[in-house]
Amino acid sequence: MSFKTIVSAAVLTLAPTLALADGCGWEKRINASQCPEGQVMDSASGSCVNQATS
């Protein structure tokens, strides 16, 4: 086998692993519909916060 073939095979083998390095999104994430009444989703913190009243 040539060097290029071996390097290409290594890159193609590792590509899915490197793509998932940031996370695959399987972890539980809260969304706005899961916030208790009187609270809203804060996109910056990713959690529910008390709704501001004015």
C-alpha cells in the first residue's frame, strides 16, 4: 500500500470520531416547554429563570 492510501484510510476512519468530539447532542437539554409556570427559558444560561413582570 502506498503512503497516500494509508493516510486516506486513517482520515476516513477518524472522521466520525472527530465530528462527535463536540458532543452528539444526546445529553438531556431543557427546552422552554419544560420550564415551570412563571418561568421562561434563558438562552444564554440554558436554564429556566423567573419571568420578568412589568
